[in-house]
Amino acid sequence: QVQLVESGGGLVQAGGSLRLSCAASGNIFSIDYMGWYRQAPGKQRELVTIIISGGSTNYADSVKGRFTISRDYAKNTVYLQMDSLKPEDTAVYYCNVRSRPRLGTWSDYWGQGTQVTVSS
């Protein structure tokens, strides 16, 4: 089993910054994908950004230039640095990880979600 623990959410004023963390633990042999999704009330869940094994990244147009994803391979932790936050960034942010145990198959896991609220 794999557990994902998110932290770093909170309340911030527009234009401010937050840094989210997601630490993966458990029976992990390899990770090939770590990313962040978000869901605001009344809206569907959307992909914010991903980082793939080897360092390739992708960002939603709405956050490009403001958010940065990074990964600490030794700690199995992914970060989301959010700068120049806007009220429309308000959402619950979920970490998503694809991993496998040794000699096992790939599975997707989700964090518990962390609330990000941006005031105007």
C-alpha cells in the first residue's frame, strides 16, 4: 500500500504565495508520475501540473508561469510552488502519484486534499 500526505495549504491574499508538499510512503519501488489536481466547488476536477520520470513537466494554461512543480527523488516528495495567486486558484488540491512495488504493477494513488483559499 501507498500513502500520500499533503501539506502546505492555507489562506493567502491575492498575489501571495504558497508551497504545497506531497510525501509518498509505503511499498514503493518506482514512481513514474507525480502531479497535482484541483477541484473548486461547482467545477470539475482539473489537472494542474505533472512531473514525469526524467523531469518532464506540463502545466495547465491557467497556471503556466505562476506555478512550479518539483520533485525530491530521495524523499518521494512532490512540491507545488504557487506564486502570484489569484482568487480563481481557490480549490482543494489533490496530489496524484503513479507507482509500483518491486515486481508489481502500476497503480494510482491520491492524497487527502489540501484547501487553498485566495482572498481578494
